[in-house]
Amino acid sequence: MSVPDDRRYAESHEWHMPHGDLIVIGLTQFAVDQLTDITFVELKGEGTVLEAGDEIGEVESVKTSSDVYTGVAGTIVEVNPALEDDPGLLNTDPFGDGWLVKLRPADASTIESLMDGETYEQKNPS
């Protein structure tokens, strides 16, 4: 599988990458592969305050729908506008252009409680 090692991973298959004073959240390739063709993305809006473990939205595919969660507490400051017109970005580039939200963390150090890439890969072999 090979996941980027510049981010942390939640048990529920979201990646969290520090970006300045924000954290960018997206779905892992493993999650995308399980969902298959993603056809719709609905995310909570900018200004939404979340606790770690809260739902940030939902993705739907031809196979199923799945909730998406945050592994850190904070406030959504940006939602990826490209996903509204092209939810397939999650299928083609989940670690890049298919990011979901940018969050201003309540405590940036809480990202350290998430798994590193090596641990995530060991738990989710391809």
C-alpha cells in the first residue's frame, strides 16, 4: 500500500497532515479502495467546532456510504470546494487533491496520538 509518512492516521482510515497552523484531513487509499467509486461527498461547513472522534461528513459510493471522522479536536476553516463538482478526486488522488477539510486544531499536539504511517500499514496490509 505505502502511505505517506508526513501525516498521522486514525483507526477509521482518515489521514491528518500538519499544514502550517492547520491540519488537513483526508481519506486513506485503503478507505477509498474499500468504498470503490465515490460518487458524493457531504462535509460539515466552515466554522463547525469538533471534538476528536466527531463526524466531519459522509462519503457515498456505488457500493455504500460511510461516515468520516476527525482524530483531533478543532474548528473547520476550509472545505475542499473541488469535491462538490468532482467527488471522484477521492478515487484518483486521496492523499493530494482529494483532501476533505482543513481544521484549526484546539491543541496541535493531539495529532501525535494518531498512528504513524508504518503502524497504520501494519494494521491495514494491502
